[in-house]
Amino acid sequence: MTAKPVKASAQHILVVDDQPENLRSLDQILSYSYQVSLAANGQACLDQVAQSTPDLILLDVDMPLMDGLTVCRLVKADPATSMIPIIFVSALSRLSERLAGYQAGADDYVTKPYDVDELLAKIRIALNNRHDLEAARERALLAQEEMEASLAACIELNLLADFIDNSLDCDDLRTLGEGLLETFDRFGLRVIVRLVESGHYFSHAGEVGMLDQEMMESLYDNGKIIDFGHRSLFNAESVSVLVRNMPVHDQTRYQRWRDNLKLLVEVVNSRIFSLQQQSNKATGRRSGNACSL
């Protein structure tokens, strides 16, 4: 019997049996619909699985050197291969022997001599179950990522809210600048803060190099947000903030932080304006008192 050619995209079944005639028989049956690989013992099975992960394994139980139960346990114990369905195809047909197969982690059990239609039906069911499990796992991972992103967003918004509340208690620009650095530090970001009017700089590193100062000053009029490499410059009327380690490789996180930091800089700008207004009023009062004397 000549097997029909199978498309390269067909599902891959690895058949493991120490009897050559059993391998040939299953190869002829399965090659019409699947890609088929053959292994004559348990170690050969493990070697092939390590090289190319099959979609399903048909596994004999009674083999020399390493029996099928041991092979099954090893495959299922490895997180990288634990999702591979395993169907035992064995002449061992007693209930205790079939239960031993299930306990080893097998997905199904077919006794020899097997009915071809029954075998093919069990293969289809096992492959469908694997697809369903993988889809469920992907949905679970996606849900976990969404929850983690939501949690991170909530934490970041809480940090912003804390800073806004604390900024109302800041009576001078230095206290405000130090509070801003602390907030960025809680975000895990390293920044340089420039107060435009006074020309003062604040940085996590302490001193600010001349190149950074010149760059921030030269780009001040080039837009409110300027991205270059892993850096982003946020400009407002009274303050500029250079973030030196934006998460450019995580687009979702990057966009979220970009929006949050824009808001943060706008809050700082408003607070600076308020402090300057208070300072101007205090200066005016002192000047008025001096003139009346």
C-alpha cells in the first residue's frame, strides 16, 4: 500500500514501538492524514521529542530498556512537553494495566489488536482536546497579562494621585523638585528635571552633565513631548523633564507611561505657577509695606 502525500502543515504523530511490523502498520494507517515519525524504543522517543515536538505520541507499553510508562512520565513531567497527548497502544489489556497508563499521565489507551476506526477516532479526540487546552491556556495567559496591566495602571495612577496630594503641601520649588524625583523613582524611571525660569536642575544621579543641560535647553521649543531612542523629553512652560529609560520595548507600558508622565509634568507646571504667584504676592506686600513707611 502506498501512502498518499501529506501536506507539510499536517499534524505530526510520533509512533513508538519495539516491533518493526507494528511501526510499519501504524505508519501506513496514519500517513494518509498525518506526518508520521517512528521510534523503536523509549530513548529514541525522548530524543525525537527533544528535537521536534510532535502533536501526539502513540506509545507501546512493553518495551525493553525503558518501558512506555516511564517514557510517558518523563514526557509529562517536562513543562515543555507536558501538553503532548499520549495514547498507549498495547497488548496489555487488563484494567489494572490500563489504569497504570492513565496514572502515568496518558490521555487514552488502545489495546492490541486495535480497531483502526476506533484508533483514528481516539487520535482525533486527543488532538482536539490538546487544541482546546492550548487555546484555554492562551486565554488564561492573556487574561493574566490584562490583569497585570490593569493592576500596574492602578498602581501608577495611585502614585500620581499621591504626588498631586503631596505637591499641594510643597512651599518651595526645591521640595517640589525632590518630591517629583521620588515619584519618578517609584515608577522605576531615572530623570533630569529642569526648572525653566530659575535654571535649576534636579537628577537622581545628583550632578547633571553639560551635554544633558544643553540638549534639554536646545529642545525646549521643539514640542511638548520629544522621543529619541530610549529617552523622552517632556516640556511645559515652567518645567522640563528628561526621562532616560523609557520602556521602549513594551509598547503598551510605554504608551501608558507616556500619557501618565505628560499629566505629571502638567501638574508640576501648574504647581510651579502657583508657587511663583504666591512668591510674587509676598514680594509685592513687602514692597508695599516698605513704601508706606
